[in-house]
Amino acid sequence: MSPSLFLSLLVNGVAMGMVYALLGMGLILLVRAVGILNFAQGDLMMFGAYICACLLLDFELPLYLLIPIAFIWFALLGVIFMFTIYWPLRKATYSQATIIATMGASIILQEVAKIIWGSQPRSMPHLVLNSEGDPAVLQIGSASLQWQYLIIIAVGALIIFLITQLFEKLYVGKMMQAACQDSYAANLLGVPSILTICATYIIVAIVCGICGYLVAPVFMVRSTLGTLQLRAFAGVVIGGFGSIKGAVIGCLLVGIVESFSTMAFSGYKDVTVFLLLIIFLVFRPTGLFKGKIGDKA
Amino acid sequence: MRDNLNTTRRTIIKFGVLLVAVVAFYFLVSTLCTSLYTMMVVDIALIYSLIAYSVSVLLGMGGELSFAGVSFMGGGAFLLANLTTGRLGPTLSPVVSFLLIIPVFIVIAFIIGLILLRLKGTFFTFATIGLVQMTFAIYNNYKPLFGGADGIAGIPTTEIFGTKLMNYNDWFPVLLILAVVVGLIVERIRTTPMGRSLAACRDNETAARVLGVNVYMTKVLAFTIAGVLSAMAGGLYAMLTKFVSADMFTYASSTKYIIMAMLGGVQSTVGAFLGAFIVQVLPQILSAFEGFLQLFWGIAIVLLMVFMPEGLAGIVKSLGRKFRAKNKKKVAAAAAAATEEGVK
Amino acid sequence: MAENRTPILRLDKICKSFGGVVTAKDVTFCVYPGEIKGLIGPNGAGKTTMMNMISGIYTADSGDVYFNEKKITDKPDYARARMGIGRTFQTPRFLQRSSVRDNLMIGADLGNKIGYLSGFFGRKSTNFYQELKEMMDILHFSFNWDDDINSLPFGQRKLLEIVRSLLSHPKVILVDEPAAGLNNKEIEYLMDILRMAAKKMNIGVLVIEHSMDMIMDLCETIAVLNFGELIADGTPAEISNNTAVIEAYLGREDDD
């Protein structure tokens, strides 16, 4: 394998890993907050991609307007999601009910997207274009790296940094988590758990939305975009539940393995990714980093 | 407290009701479904009921959500397709191949269960998703065994006791009997030590442990049963349609089977059967709204989980309980009135 | 009196700590068949932890548990249950979504030692209903088989948990705070059924309880734990005169 091929595969892998990591981080935030595995995570991302495509292509908004308006929509999506899929089910006696409800939500999001925007995939321009309007590339030696991937990596890393700062360093974030985990005690202490849970959902929806915006140029905007979440699941399990750091590393690993196995045996890249997952499950069921919080679901 | 005799009598009544229901169902379908196409829809629904049972065993009794059903279904279907078309060497008859599926998948599902059930709850669910993705990629790409994207066609017509099952009409009684028999077996498991142990693992693992239940092995057994049922369904599907391809065994289709069981009621065998029917037949009736059908399912699932997580069977059960409570009150009131009279 | 018989349950220098908190330190005591033994101590003395180590939910850091003089320290919890260590909990643990029948049958399943396969083909316990009837006569209440377990009042559920455990024919039963949440009548029946278990079924009974009246009335011997240490082990009369016990419960006299 030539160094340039190696480099471009690596950048590809890390970029995809970043996308999975963003999704996976959201998964963990939700598991920590409400103990629920969200099977609609990828579909939130898909919906976010559609929202951005709509604002960008149909309304032709410039970037400085697109970002705040898109954020409002993402947040709204998060709030609606919480009050329809989580809130009515928070006291469900049947622990799987909440998980299956998110599966239902995944179908709903896909179908609503199809009904609003049609089933034709929409293409989104790359964020950085060259003078001819094609995706811009960065030449390093003989390797040409797409700027879009580099942007994904940079933005992904930034978001992950901010979220970990919020939840693991700042008092507000810690309080939010505590409130989510023990709503009774939190209510006694005067922290309304509904607000903190709502805030968590908004953050998760925004992260998913950004994710959608970033991957849209690579994969096109289509209703099946949500299947990317399966790799995020794999990454999260490999990393070990309960720790954001573990999930990020696990997801990056998945992205890189996937990228390189595309080279070796393209049809079986899913096999390698999920074989990796199952090997991890068998030999290290707690993941790379042992989670602090047990499985609540 | 009632005694033994009463339970025996109730069992007999139950069997009677079941027999009447099955016969009625048979004649109802025979008269209503006039075309081969509608018959096919019913036949496939009967096959799906096996998978819905498997969800009922693992999720309803054992409390573990597994997506692995389609992996085993695909495995069963491809094994049968390979054996009957002679791709592995010898050519076997469909019935023999079908019977072979059972021991083969007892072993395979047991081993996979041993591996995956080292994980608990959500992690286990994740791992089964991984399994589905893997098996789909393999089924879809490895041509020698699975035909790749083209699938395997040319599965010969099935022959049972000298009768050839030429079309969907011929298949209907066979599948109906099979679905009922398997349903009875599942129902039987529910009321034996195994079913109770599973219920204990589901509801209170600590209680299960101090009551001598080996939680891990019990769940592995349940996983094995579910796997074999799914593999059998796959084999039947291959026999019925004479064609197998990988795109039937995706993650998306595995959610469909879970929805079936949840809709009917994951705690109930009859519920699983009905759920399979509703999910399979309703789209045909509502074909005018095809574009909105998926959306309808999605909303139905969410509403179902919010208002009646135990599905249709759950509604029937709670209605029954209300009715009984009312009766009890009436009886109590009558008794109270009688004693009052006596006092006077 | 009981010392020349073999104990059914023997703890030998059990130690356990969670993080830095010591919940058991060199605890050694025995339970004999047919004996009702009390396990008492102030809150946080490590009583429930001790039971969890006997039934195998926790493993001891060091020390051994002997069942019928056979070492069971390394056996998993379900195997211990199958050998005959029954258990009830402070808040009864039942199969929430199952009927009363299934909840009691699972106890009988354990006692019958029926495998899953032979159970499937209909081998049944013969005297399940007879045994149950005898116990319900002692407890003075009845229920509808098919009712949800949660439809029963708390007190009855607590008593039924003991019944469930007894249906499995244990050799030893660990009863964790059985009287909490019961009314006076129910406490009487509870004591009746525990006495029946010990005397008629020759089961060794280990009871954790806060109600001193009940413990003194019910138990033949009492072990007292304080901060994980066994501070006394003897008859009720000995215990009530033991200075260490009085100190543990009332605080040192020179404390104030």
C-alpha cells in the first residue's frame, strides 16, 4: 500500500469515525440521562440533513443565516422527540417499550422525510469548492484529501471537546446528569428533571443535526441515511458504554477499520466491522473502557 | 384457591375453543381468499407467525430484545435452498432438508447464544444487530453459498406423503397446522418450569437466582428455541416461494417481526399469531394508502408502546380483569346485602 | 444443646468490604437444622450483606461458607439455591408480570428438581396443592390463583414469599426482615409459619429482624452484628444481658 493511499484511507476512516462518534456520543448522553437506547439516532441525523438541504437548496440561505435557523429546527426536533417518544413512556413498566418506541420513531422520521421532501435523494454541495465548483481537495505529496473530510474531522473534534467539557468538567453538566439519573432526588434539590432531560435531548438533536449537515455532501441526502447509526452502535459497544471517551475511540476505530477493509474486501466491510464488534463483545464485554454506569435499560 | 381438577377441565375447554377457532379460521380464509395472490399473503403471514412466536419466547418470556431472528431465518432459507438444489453436492427433498434445519440450527443458535448472551440487556440487543448486519453482508456477497445479489432460485416443489404442494392453496392447511402446533408448543413452554424461569429472569434476576435459576443458560436455551423457530420459518419461506435472496434478511425486516409480536402482545402466543397476520394482511387491504402505510406503522408502534405495551392481548387481558373485578364487586355486594338481611 | 449435631450452615471467618467500608469482619456462626436463629444488629451492621454472601449474591473477600459441612464458597448463587438455601427479601421480589400461581409454582419447580425438558412433557409435583393448603391454613388468608401478584396487599406478598421459598423444600431459609410492614395478626401467623418450618420441616431458619419482642420470642439463639463484627452469639437470655450488645444498641454509658 502506497503512503498516499494509506493517508487518504486514514483520513476517510477518521472522518467517518468522527461521524459515528458524534452519533455515539449522543447515544451515550441519552443512555446516561434517561437510560434509553435511541434507535432513531441516525434518523435524527437524517432529518437534520434534510432540514439543512431544504434551507440551503430551497431557501438558498447563506451560511451565517443557515446555522442559527437550522439550530432552532434541530432543537425543536429534539423537544418534539422527547415529548412524544420519551416523556409518555418514562414510567413504562415494560423496559423494552421505550426502546421499541424509538424504533417506531425511526420509521416515522423516515416516512415523514419522504412525504415532505420526496423519495429522490438530494445532493448537497461540498462545503469547500474549487473554482470549477467541484469538491476541493488538499494535495499532500501524491495524496489528495477532500476538504469535506477534513472539515468533518475538525468540526467533529470541536463538538466532542465542547460536549465533554460541558458534561465532565462543568458543574452545570454534572448537575444535569445527576438530575437525569435520579429525578426524585433532583426534584428535592430543586432541579426540575424535565428541564435537564429536555436540555439533553436538545443537545443530542443538535449534535445529530450537525452530523447530518456534515455527511450530507458525502452520502447525499436520503431517507436511509439513518442506517449509519448501526456503526455508531458498534463503536459505542466497542468503546464501552458509559464513557464518552471510550465511545469516541471505539467509533474512530470502527471508521478506520471500515475504511481500510473497503480496500481489501469491499463487499464484506460490514462483516469486518461487526466481526470486530462481536470479538470485542466476547473477549472484552465491558468494552475498551469500563463504563461507570450500569445498564439501566 | 381451586384445585387440580379445575385446571384440567379448563385445559379441555381451552383446547375445544382452539379447535373451533382453527376450523373457523380455515373455512373463513378458504371462502374469503379466492385468488392465489391473497392466499400467498395468508401463507406468508402463517410463516411469519413462527418468527413472531420466537420474539414472544425471547422478549415476552425472557425479556431480551433480539434482532437476530432474520439471521437465522436467512440461514434456514439458504440451507434449504442449497440442499434442495444440490449446490452442496447431494440433492435432498425439501421435506428432508426442512427436517435437517432443526438439528443444525439447534447447534448454531446455541453456540451463538452462548457468545452473545454473555452480554446483558441493551448490549445484547446491540450484538444481535451486529449479527444481522454481518449475516446480511455475507448472504449478499458470498456467491457460492448464497447466490449473491441474485439469490437462489429453482427450489423444487415440496411433496408431503405423496401429495405435491403445487400452489399457495395447497400450502395453506399445511402451514396452518404447523403454525398451530408450534404455537401450542410455545404456549406449553410458557406454563412449564422453563417458562417460569424465563419470566423470573425477565422480572427479577435476583429472585431468579435465589430460586435456583441459572439465568445465563436459561436465556441461552430461549435464544436457541427462538433461533430454531426463525430458521424453520426461513426454510418454509424458501419452500413456499421457491426463491431465496439476501434482501429479505435485512435489519429493516427484522424490525417488522418485532413489531408483529409487540402489536399482538409479546406476552401472548395468540397475540403473536394475530400480530403476524395484522402486519402482513393489513397492508394488502389498505393498499390504496400505500405511501402512508409505513408512517402508519411507525405511529402505531409509538402509540402502542405508550398506551398498551402488552399489545392487543394486553387489552383483552385488562378488559377481562375489569370484568372480573366488577363481578366480584357484585357478588360481594350481594353477599353483604344477604348478611344484612340475615341480621335483620 | 445443639452443639453436638452437625450444623446445616456454617460461616467461617467471613470478611467483606465495599471500598473502604468493612461490612463483615471474621464473622463465624452456625445454624442447625430445626433451629430458628436471629441475626440482629443496629442499622448498617451488615446483616443483609451477610445473607447475600450466604445465598451467593455477593462473594466473600475471605473466609468460607459451609453447607452441611460442604464448602460452598465458590458455588454460584443458583447452585446454592438448588442445594437448599432458600431466601426472602426485605421487599418481596416476585415475577411482576405473572400470576400468583406462576409465582408460587417457581418455588415448587426448584423443590421438584424437574428439568426443563421433563417439565415440558408434563412431570408435575404431586403434593404442591396439599402443601400449599397446609401453609395457607397457618397464614389464614386465601387468594385467587390467576390474580396478578401485585393485586395482593404488601403483607400478604411478604408472607407468600416465605411460602414460595418453603415450597422449594429448602434445608436452610434466610428471612430478611419478615415483619416489616405486617400488622400484628400477620406477625403472629408469620411466627407460626417459621416455627412450623423449623419444627415440622426441620429447616434451619435465619431471621433478620428489628422487632426485639419478636426475636426474643421466636429465636432459640441470636447472633449480634455491629459494624460487621460478631459481638455476641447465644440464647435470648444471654444476649439481653450481654454488655457489648447493650452498648451497641444504646451507646456507651459514658458517651453523654
